[in-house]
Amino acid sequence: MIEQDALAPGLALLRQPVLPLVAIVQFLYLTGDFGSVAEVIGQLTEEIETPFARYPHPAADLGPYVDLLAPLETFKAGGPVSAQVVDADDRPVDPMTATAALVAQQVLTRELERINSLLCAPCGCTLCCVGPEAAMAHGYFEIPLQPEETGLFPVARVESETTKTRRPDDEPPLRLDGRDFFDRTAPVLIRWQPGWSLILPRESRCPNLAPSSGHCRIYGDRPQVCRRPQIFPYVLEPATLGDQPVLRLRQTLLAVVDCPYVRQLREDIAAFAAACELDMLFRHNKA
């Protein structure tokens, strides 16, 4: 159990989600006679209370996210949506829905990076950097990567037309060299349908985890996902439709219950999801 005082800064932000304020700004800007999003925010000088939280200084709370609200101005001006967004049945959504989802994904990504960093620091664990233990049911731990981040990991790479049509959790599992892709002793990089991942098999370690100190050798340059454990926004999920990249509407918040602070703050995380009007998904990456 982590001391509650150590989690207090991150917990305070978790209990005051920004997305409800973004929704208010979005409504006022799109329905009112405002020239910019910043103009709307500048008028939020009074305390705002929602069913989930109180915001004594809403304009200040929104300040770090103003740049991410620019797509609302593009939409109001009749400009194009920056990406193709589809629903669960792969049908294009309307421009307003697409714009709101793009904004929400970006706001939550930035907000949760800050929250997760504050909650992760007191834990002092390397859970995100190692594969499952020998007795665990899961055969691997997956670390999704951006294409430019794969060069940080000096391990074997696998990329083929087959891997690019599969996902790590597909059944039956992808076979490589006559065995399940995770049935190995060393980490491997695989190019899946959603993108690249570092796969850590049972009892393996990230190659950048220093064995003596448990510190990350590339901490300053670590991948995006390593900066955002273990609560992830999936308002939109990268996917492909035919051979075209799209973003699929998911409206989900994912939290990994292997993580000690996720287990300890489960109710608060679920309340955060409810306040943001997202479905809540708790899952094990190792069990």
C-alpha cells in the first residue's frame, strides 16, 4: 500500500478532470458569438461546479490545454477534420463528433501524462519494464511504440505482411518460427496491425533497464507510453480501413490493474472516467 500523502498531488488532479470544462467551452464557443476559444476561456472567471468536481479557477485549469482546442476553431470556420474517424462498425462519423473526439483524445493524453507521472513516482517499481513471472498466466507484456521509438531498443525485429494484419491478443496467437510469438527468452520488436510493440516474454526485462540499479538508461528519451503508465485514454484508437489509416471511436479509459496505484485508486479512476463520459476498462497485462 502506497502512502496516501505520497499520492495526494496526482490524486487531486484525478479528482478534478479537465474534460468536463472542455465540454463547457466547446458548447459555449460553437453556439455563441465568440471569435476564439481563448475568448470563451477568458470569461470563465467564476467557480464552476459539476456533479463530479468543483473548479474554483476554471480558466487556469484550462490554460495548459488551450492549444489543443484549436480544432474547434477550424470546425467552426468550416475547415476539414484533420483525420478520418470511424465508429465501431467502420462507418465515418460526422465532422462534429470527429472534432470533439480528436480534442478529447489530445486533452486526456496530456492530462493523464501529468497525473500518471505524479502517481507513478512514489511507487518505485519496475513493473512496466519486465515480462510476467514464470508462474503467471500471461505469456508476455506488451509495450506499444511509435515508429521513431523502435530505434531505442537493440533487439530483434519482426515485420511481415502477416504481422501487419494481426494484433497481439488475436486468437490463435501469431506463430513465428513454429512457435507462439511470445514463446522465447529475449524481448522482440513486432510490427502489428496497430503499429510497433516491444514484447517482453516471461522473465525477460526491457534492454534499457539497468540490472543493478533498476533505473532506465534512456529515461530522458523514453517512449511516450513509458511516460503515461498506467491509465490510458482510448477515445480514439489508431486502426486501418483497407490500406488507409483511420481513428476508431472507442470512448474508453483503460487502466492496468497490475499497477499498484491503479489498484489503490480504482474507485477514483472509475469516477474520472464517468466524469469524462468514458467507458471504464480495467485489465491485467500480467496475471
